[in-house]
Amino acid sequence: MQETLSVSNDVAAELAGVGDGVLESLRDRLHCTIRLRGNQLTLEGDDGDVNAARAVVDELVELVEGGHDIGPSTVDAVLGALDQAADIRDVFDDVVWRHRGKKISPKTITQKQYVDAIRSCTVTFGIGPAGTGKTYLAIALAVAALSERQVGRIILTRPAVEAGERLGFLPGDMLAKVDPYMRPLFDALYDTMDPEKLSAYMERGTIEVAPLAFMRGRTLNDSFVILDEAQNTSPEQMQMFLTRLGFGSKMVVTGDVTQIDLPREQASGLIHVQRILDGVDGVGFVQFTHKDVVRHKLVQRIVEAYKRHAEESGTQRSR
């Protein structure tokens, strides 16, 4: 079966953009031949495969015509939405935050579930591989909550655990010492607000970035609190952190249980807490998979290969 579709200039440009990334993604995931010449998109293959590809292309066309930018990861999002009989526009139309003309919104069905969970739950756990937007979306939601005066401050924290190498003594004040550990959080913050505004917020304490050890003994009221890299907490540290929750606050805990940097004999607080708090009212758990990775498509394959190896070799951590 062969079917040729006429698409608009805007749709053709999006499909062929970034080195034919969207077309390559379509070819990888759909079992038919796909060619774009000018404004003519040709689908060729078995009847069922062509019909499935047509459904995906129709969704992509509607997204572009609705003003959305699309990329290779959009194809996975559309496929996921079709599998779950969901409306992909509900995902892309949920703009979490805008900054300098850039819209931050979910890119996959699971990301949308994560955003909804953060809005509805007091404590939300986002668990899954790198590149799934766990921290980035949480920070965007925190900045939005601060902007809308839903909270009075943002607190970002992570355990100061090195990833397999010792950094040794670090010079400077406390902020300079923890900067290597907190740099990913700063990067996300700079993506969501102007540097001058961020500096002013940090000077006033409206935005605080600190190691997890600095949370002990505090009660965090009227705050949006994010614990990143939570797989590197001990069960005791996780309990300590969660009991800092104060009135009018939200907590988001993110981590990847396949990238634990603790010694093998040390239990991970993120694995431990899932068994304890599962089903507790006000606490939400969202599990991401390699299909939610929105970085380079090779990252998806790397994540899946490591997961498969861990399962086959029995090296997955259970504590």
C-alpha cells in the first residue's frame, strides 16, 4: 500500500528539521517507508503499518498547526498517547512555565502524569532514568508556584555524594564548595528565569540551594522543596528530609535507582521509601521509563541496554 499526503510548508519544515530528526524517528518506530519531497509525504508498506503511520502523522500535523514545536521525542509521545487512547494535545497544551518566549511543557504522557501529580499531591516522587525531565519540570513548577505566590520560597537540595570519584578538599565558602554538586539545579534555574532575578532571589533567601545535610532540624513552611538525586540518600536521610515538611509546602523527590553511588552494602532511601509510603494519602509516585527520555535518541537505547543487562545479570539493586 502507498499513500501520499500533502502537508503545509510549516509541517514539512518541522518534519525535515534538525537533520531530518523527526523523519528518522518515524522511520525507526513505524514499520513502513517514509519519504518527504517538498510538500508531499509518502507512506509505503503493509496496509496496517501505513494506517498506523497515517494516524501518527495526522497527530503531528495537528500539533504543528496548533503552534507546537515537534522533535524526535514527539513521535514517542504521540505513539504513547495513541496506545493509551489519550489526547496528545492535552499533554503539549499544558504549559508549565514561559520564559523569554520559551514554553516548558510535558513531552510525554508520563511527564504529564508527573506534572498533574505534583499539582495534586503534597509529596511527589519522580523515579526513572536520566533525561526524563524529572528535575527540570519540578523546578519549572516551583518557579511557577513562586511567581503565582502559591509559596514564599523554593528550596533545592541533593545529597553531596560523588559519582565514583573523590573530589577532595574544595576551596571557597559554603556555596562554592557545594557548587559542583548543585550545578545541575543551577542550570535548570537559569533556564527558567533571568540571572539577575535569580541572584536577587538567592541573596534574599527566596531561593535556597543547599546540601541535604543542611536540612536537619528545620521545618519548611510555605515552601516548594525539591530533593534531587534521592537514590543517594540513606533511609535515615530520606526520613529526615520528609519530616521537614511544613504547612503550605510541597515536596518533590527525584531520583534514578539504576544510578546509585552509595556502597553496595548501603541501602538507598529512594528504594526503601517506595515500600513504606506506597498508598499513603497525599503521596504520589510516578515511574518513568526509557521511553520518556527526551534527550538524544541514543540515550534511550543506552538506558534500555543497561536496564536489560542489570536484569539479565541479576545486578539490580533491591535495597
